Amino acid sequence: YLIHTNLFQLGSFKPSVSSVSLATVRPNVCALQQVMGTKKKYFSTCRNWYQGAICGKKATVLYECCPGYMKLEGMKGCPAVAPIDNVYGTLGLVKAISTQEYSHISKLREEIEGSGSYTFFAPSNDAWNLLDGEVRSALESNVNIELYNALHYHMANKRLQTKDLKNGLVVDSMYNELELYINHYSNGIVTVNCARIIHGNQVATNGVVHIIDRVITAVGNTIQDVIEVDDDLTTLNDVALASGLLDKLGQPGQYTLFAPTNDAFAKLDSDVMQRLMGDKGVLQALLNFHMLNSVQCSEGIMSGQTFETLEGHNIEIGCDGESLTVNGIKMVLKKDIVTTNGVIHLIDEVLMPDSAKQVMELLTPSQSTFSDMVSELGLSAAMEAKAEYTLLAPLNSVFTDEVMAIDQSFLKVILENHILKEKITLGQLYNGQRLETIAGKFLRVFIYRTAVCIENSCLVRGSKEGSNGALHLMKTLMKPAETTMFQILTDNGRFKIFLSLMETAGLTDLLKQEGEYTLFAPSDEAFAGISNSDLALLRGNMNALRTILLYHFSNGVFIGGGLETGVTNLLKSLQGNNLRVLHVSPNLSTFNKAVNIGNHGIFQCTLYEKPEQSYYQTDPEEIVQCFYSESRASPPDPLSITNIRNPLSSTM
């Protein structure tokens, strides 16, 4: 017969074109993709194109007759309905010649030619050739029992099309009702005992035939059974036993275990292995990080996909040609060891979750300078093995030549401010919290709508939690507040007029007392356009003076990184009206270094008038723009205010 295996290759095919649109020209034609350089083929539908590549290998799009149809000479597509036959005859129609021959010599032929309703998961010719030679010889030497039973294990005593093969379905086979394990993946791939259905739904008069890509064997062991008897998994067995999770591996479920071999564990330093074995909680995290709560057969993976482990964090499972990858690395030694409660893949590396690492092990290359400096200055050696810490690690870019030129003793003091003497996770931080460093200093936490900041530095994405500590990534070096706003303004020398007015208004204590404020402090230059007579007038009106000065204070600490960029931030002034703050800094890290923080809060920022608005004209919600220009070699120090504010609703 001329059947669906006739192929048409289109050199100009575009992946956006579906088999549906092609069918309007060539009826009953289905699309498939073949991995170049291999015999692997994948049927494609409108919902699961593989974008021209499968497991990183280029795929060629081909067309063939859809199941049940055939070509006719001189006509386009597959316009004829193929003849239907019983299961045995259908094996021949779909070119499963080896399975058909084995069915004949094992006396299975009479059964699948007769009455009944069967599903036959028939190995392809290539599948039989892939079978271990000794196993195949053993089957062929005992055709009436071993071969017959093996074929029966590939069969179910009812018709099941691929739409009936739901993910997680367990089907009784016709060999002693030993179970077949079905997985139906979102990409359309269907597997039985991890063997992929490569040609499905070949309808027969007494059932249906699905061609699979390997010979399957009966499954009777659990994951626990496998690791207890496999000589390559003795260390893993010890880990599972010590963690208290060994029995779980023998319970019903749908698991995937990436099982490190003995050699994989041998790659770990002996002190690391000793530490792991001495902590049951860490061992549980380690083992759970190697497990998924779903069955992921290798043939179900077409490209990189992220899966949540039982430990709670994600790993990426992908493929590179015939190799299965974990987190982009080829580490799978043996794939698809099918068990009654899942599947095992042997790997040659131990996957180490953050929860099993000590705090210094959480650092990555982007914080390598901080890691090196902490080690060189003796801070890491001083950390107690059983104590908990939190690292506030600046990124490598923070350690400029200027920073690295700082005296080592002073740099050590700075870095001590970046190590907390307790474990504080991201979710435990709250506004107003005080964090104690290993040097005994206290750091303040500020929580904003889109940022979490500690003193003058904000966190960036990448916080981690280890077995004895936590890691947070910081935009800049932190500088704890050590003096008051009053002292900073006085020492600077450019705020004499402002300080004088604060004294006249009786508000100087606001710059000295305990509290949390943000001050937009006008420098002496900000008063340059105001005549002495106007200043005298202002000093003579105490209510107006206090109102204007209090309009420069906001209740609460708002550092640059806590202000959202590109939107208007409304800050409530102590005067009562809102300040509208527009943060347009292109470089928050540089901006933060330019802002002084007292033990009350930030007090300097560039303040601009609204267009066409004088000092005497008022708007209770004037715009404040804080920015640092990229065109400057270094930020101005300090940033200052170009004009003072009058929030009154009438002219003074």
C-alpha cells in the first residue's frame, strides 16, 4: 500500500504556516519535524511548533499522509482513505515489521487478529535494534514465554487513543496486569514508561497501534528499591537514610530523582561532606533539591524548562542533542530508569541548593571582590561555624580604584558594617528595623513601595538564604549615620543662612533631636537672589518663616534609591502640604553617594522652581527634581537647592 509514510519535503516552508492551511491545498497532509542528522521525528500541530530546533538541533519540516489516509498517483496530498486491518495487519501497514514478525513467531498473531479490543504500544524497527543484544537474544531463544510475555507487556486490553492517554495515567498491561505508566506533556509528547509515541492512533478493526521509540520492560521497583541495590548509588542511599527521607522514596507518587552517583559525591570536599552529613535539615534540603514532584522523562524535554524542586527552588531541565542537561550542564549519565513511583536520571554532579550552603558560599562572581576582601581582611575566618550571619554584599562595580585605595584598617571597618550578626531574610525586613553588625553598630531599614534600603544603600534583586545565614546584594557601600543634620550642615559651611533662619524660627532642635526626617536644605547660593530687605522681612514674620522652613522637611527618611524614577513621588512636608518629587537620576548608585545622611535622614537634594514661578508665588505641591547628570565627571558635593520654597497661598 501507499500509506502515510510517503513524505513531501518543502524547502521554503515557514514555521508559521500550519498543517491546517496546507490541507486546503493538499488534503489529509500532516506536518512533522525531523532532527537533522538523526532519524528522530516529531509530529507537529498548530499548538506545538518547536521553532525550527529540537534540543538545540536544527529540524527540517516534512509532510506526510495523516493516519488513515494515503496518496493516489497524479493527485495532490493524500485524498484516499487507507484500508483498515486488524492489529496484526496494521503493524505491517505502519512498517513495524520486527514487532509483526515477533508477534507471529510468539503465537501472539492469532490473538491480535481475532476479536477483542487492544492497544498495542509497538516498538519500531529501530527500537528493537537499540535493545541490548543479550536481552534480545534471550527473548528470541524463548519465544513462546519470554517474547510472548514481553509483547503482552506492550499491550492493554482496551482501545486507548492518545487523547485518552492522560498525564499520570496508569494502565494495566496484558502481562499479569503489570502497570504501564503514561505521561502526556504540554508540548504534545506522549510517553509510556518513558518511551515516546512516534506514530500514534493507527486505528485497527480490533484496537489501535501506537509506534514507540524503544522496547519497554516491566516495572516493579520503587525509587527506594533502586538506590538501595545500585552499587553506584551507595552514598546517595546513605544521604537518604541520614535525612530520614529514604522511606518517602518508597511511597506512591510521581517523582523525578536526579540521582548523584558515588563519584559525584566524591567531588565534594571532605569537610563539606562531613558538614552535610552532620545536619539532618541540610541533608533533607539537599535531597529534596534533586527531586521534582512530577515525572519528567527525557523524551518529554524539547528545550530548557524550569521546574520547582521539592526543596522549593527551581532548576532548569533541558537537552542538547541526545543529552539531558541540568541547569545548562551535561551531567546526566543514564536516563529514564522507570520505577513505580517515578523516574530516575543518574548525574555526575551534586546539585547544591542555597539552603544547604553556608553564608560565604552564597556569594557569586558578581560579588567576588567583596568575597575576596572579606577573606583577605580576616572577617570570614572570624565567623563562628555554628553562628548565623547576614552578608550585605556590594556588587563588584562598587569597588572602584578610589575605594580600593582606602587604608586597609579603615576598609575593614567599612566592610564590618556589611556583616550582620544574625540571619535576616528579605521577608523579615521591615521599616524602622535596627540591624546590628558584627562591629556592634546599628543599621536602619527603610521600606519603600518599590525598594528595600539599608541606610544609604538599596538592595538589588538576588537575595539568598543559606543554612547559617542570608545574602543581600547592595547597590553601594553603606555608611551608617554617625552625626546629626545640624553637625553636617555646620561642618559643611555652605548653609549659614539656612541655619541662621532655623535659629531665628526656633527650629534648630529639629536638626539635633531624635527623629527621622528628609530635609531639602537650601545652600547659601539658594538665597543669592533674595535681597537683604526681603530676608529681614522674612525674619520679622515668624509664622511665615516657620511655615517656609518646615516645608523643606518631610517626615520620614527618603533616600534616592527609595524614590521611584519617572513618576511623581508625593512626600508630606512637616508644614502639612505635599512636596512633589520627581526622581530622574540615570545612575542611582552615583546619586546615592552624593547624598548626605545624618542620623535623622537625608538633607540635601537639588530643588527646582516650576517654570514661570517666583519665590513669592506659591504652589503647595511644587516639583522637586533630584538628579545627577551623566555628563559630569563626578557628582557635586554637596547637592544644593537653587531656590527656597514658599508654600503660602498668598504673597509675603
